[in-house]
Amino acid sequence: MNKKILFFILFLLVSVLPVVASALTALDDILIKIQDMFITLGGTIVVIGWIITGILYLTAAGSPEKIGTAKKALVACVIGTAVIILATTAQSILESYLK
């Protein structure tokens, strides 16, 4: 291999590598902010779901159809809450592992 080509490749690696590393750090910060936004949005949706489920149970008045709908909503809220908790836990585990 020609020494000029080898020198040029090494020069590109040395000069471009810090720029790529700083871009990856910025990308990492952006991804963490997006994760936080989705967890906040999901938590808000789950809280609204719990409120709607409570209203459904209060207004069921013994009707089997309405109670069935309320039970389905309750199961959905429990699953949604579990997903949000697991996502938050996984995020904190991954952040501590990667740092």
C-alpha cells in the first residue's frame, strides 16, 4: 500500500473520529429525551385510563354489559401500568449499565 494513501486514511480517521463521537453523544441525548417523553405520555394515558375505568365502574349500576366493559378497561389499565413500570425500570437499568 502506498504510504500517501495510508497516511491519508489515518489522517481521516483521526480528524473525523472526534466529530463522529460528538455526534453520537448528541444522538444519545436526543434518544434519552425521546424515551422520557414517551414514558411521560404513556403515564398520562394510563392515569386517564384509570379515571375512565373508575367512572365506568361507578356508572355500571349492576348492568352486566357495563360491568364487563369496566372489567376489560381495568385489565387494560393494569397492563398499561405494568408496561410503564417495566419500561421505566428497563431504562434505568440500561442507563446504569451503559455508563
